[in-house]
Amino acid sequence: MARVATGLEGQRLGIAPGTVSKQDGCFSRWERFLECAGIEDKFLDSHDEESRITIISAFAAVVRRNEQGRTKLTKLLGGTVSATVHNICSVFRSNLRRSPIVDGNGKISLVIARQLKGYIADDPATTHQKCLPIIVFRKLWSGGKTALAEAIGQMACGALFFGMRSCEYSQVSGE
């Protein structure tokens, strides 16, 4: 029994706490969906492949419309829907169940893949924001009168440039 407990502890250490939290939140949403649909089998063990895929498709549609959601949004982004579905699948697999979106060929169901891809394609385009002017970086970089202030300026510049991925989300003209 101690070996089983040690194995479970090792499994727990292999996943980040934030990931566990996200998966738990998604699975709670899944359980609310199942309750409203009158389905008591939360891992869909008693359902065949076609039924599982159909139920997951309906769940994805409910998530897209943000029914029973925690925010006031009326439509969630396709990436959010996709992440929610995949988090549900991770919980299934963590509980030694087959992923409910996998078909008989061992691949993600074409139906689910098209649905999620369609949601992402239907999402509004990313709105690019202007990047910070170079003067902001210069002030941060050289504004330190102490070693600590200098280090904070360098870290802030690094965070703003790399952490915010300015090259991906901004369009710069000129210098």
C-alpha cells in the first residue's frame, strides 16, 4: 500500500498546481453541464464512442455560449473552449479513462476537431496595441541611482520586452 501511495505522490508532483486548479474548474463546469443534461455518468463509461463525442460536442457549444459560466460574457473565445475541452479530457485520462474526444482510430474526432477549429476561426482578430516608446526603456534602464534601482530597471525592461512578447503583439514603425 505504501508503494501505491508513493506512486500517487509522484503523479501529483508531475503536475503544476495551477494546472490542477484549471482542470478542477473545467471539470466542475462539466459536472454542471451533465446535471442539466440529466446524465449521471460523469466519465461516460456507459456511452458508446458516438454518444461520447456528441455529448462533448454539446458541452463545447454550451461553453462557447458561456451558459452556466462565471463571467458575464455571452461568447467565449475558441481557444478557451478548446482548452476547456482538453482539460476535461485530461481529467478523464488522469482517472484512467479513455479521452472522450478520441475516435476508434485513436485520433481526435474529426467532428470535435472541426468544431473547435471553427470556433477559433470565427473569433475576432487580435487587436494589436502600440508598443512602449523607446524613451520608457531608456529611463528604466538608466534611471537607477543605486544597484537595486538599476537591477529593477533592467528586470523591468526585460519583462516588458520578452515577457510581453512585444515583437508578436506590436507593430512598430520607425526607430
